[in-house]
Amino acid sequence: MISNLILNDFIFFLRNINISARYITIKDKVRVITELYINLLKISFIFIILSTIVVVINKSEVFIDTDKLVRVSSKTLYAFLVLIVGPIYEELSYRYFLTKFEKRKFIISSSLLLSYFLFILIKSGLFYFEGVSYLCHYYGYLFAFGVIFYISLNLIIRNNILLTIRNIWDKYFYIIFYIVSFLFVINHLIESMYSSLIIEVRYMMLIPLLIYSLMVGFVRIKLNFTCAILFHILFNLPSVIIKLFVA
């Protein structure tokens, strides 16, 4: 019954996107996160099975050889980057500003999003230290570019521009929520081009990723930002376990 209530609340939220949040206890927050996560795992498992069927039908390998794989020599460093640094950066980028409009939150999230697009555009021309993992360079450049954009936006954005953005934000927040959710998926699709998964598997896993993006947006708005980061860590956890202990 509780599970159904939480899912119904989530579905109702998707139909009626709003910024309002209500106070709930830590125990209830844990229950919401747990129920959403369990259902997300179920959905992901279904698509893993479907992906496996596609691979079998096509008589292809699940993985392909590529020299663009993200390699990290230290398992501890890999776990830290994927379970701590990644969730914090991505939640700051995509969901920190998903509240009633606030200048600071808007500029922080916008700066980090812009840093990602800049990195994608110029990544091939950037300097990389030999022996240092791609993930270290990746997040290092993202945060460095983010600081530059943060300073620039604070200098550029005037009060009249902020007022216009605030009006748009308040009026079209539901559209902004979905744009951010889809943008998260698109950006991960771009990054997946450098993975070792065959393209059919990559595309099929975009659906669980979109559902996750909607769920974590719901968690961020209805619970809080810390809960969103926790949910993101849980989302990344299975792949990290596989990478460290199975692969």
C-alpha cells in the first residue's frame, strides 16, 4: 500500500509539476527514496533483459572494443569519482536550481551546465596529464570551467535580466523541469558514445535513465537536495559494484 501511495504521488507530481514541498520525517524520506529506488531497479532489470534478448537475436557481443573507454587504475579513486564527485556535480548542474527561483542556485547550476557543453566542444584540444585518468581530467575541467562561468554570469546578469528570468521560471517551471530531465538523458547519451556497450543496449537503457531523471527531480523538489544526491549515489552504485567486483 505504501509503495502504491508513493508511486501515485510521483505520477501525480509528473502531471502537476510544482515547486511546493512539504515537511516529512527522515523516516518517511528514507521510505520514499527506498520505494522509488526499488521500482527503478525493477524497471532497469526489465530493460537489461530486453537488451540481452536484442543481443542474442542479433548474435552480437554486448561490448565492443574501443580505445575511448574511461579507465581508472585505482578502484578507490574510481569509486570516489563515480559515487561522490559525479553525483554532487550532476545534481548541482541539473537539479540544484529546481526550486523557487533563486539567483545563486540558478547561476551555480547554469554555470556547471555551460561548463559541460564547453568541455564537449573543446575536449579534444585540452591538455591531459599522462598517467592521470580521464575521469580526473573530466571533473577537474568541469569544475574549473564552472568557476569561470559562475564569475562571468555574476558580472553579466543584471537585475532586469534576473526579473525576466524569474517571471519565466515561475510561469513555465513545469516545462523547465522536463527540459532539464531530458537534457540529463541527452548528455548521458553523448557520454555513452565513449562506452563499450553496443548501440542497441545504449539506446534501450535510456528509458530507465529518463525515469531515473524524473524520479530524482521529484526527490529534489519534494524532499531536498541532499536526498537527491543520495538517490543519485544509489543509482550509480550497481555499476560501481559490477566494475569493482565483477568486471
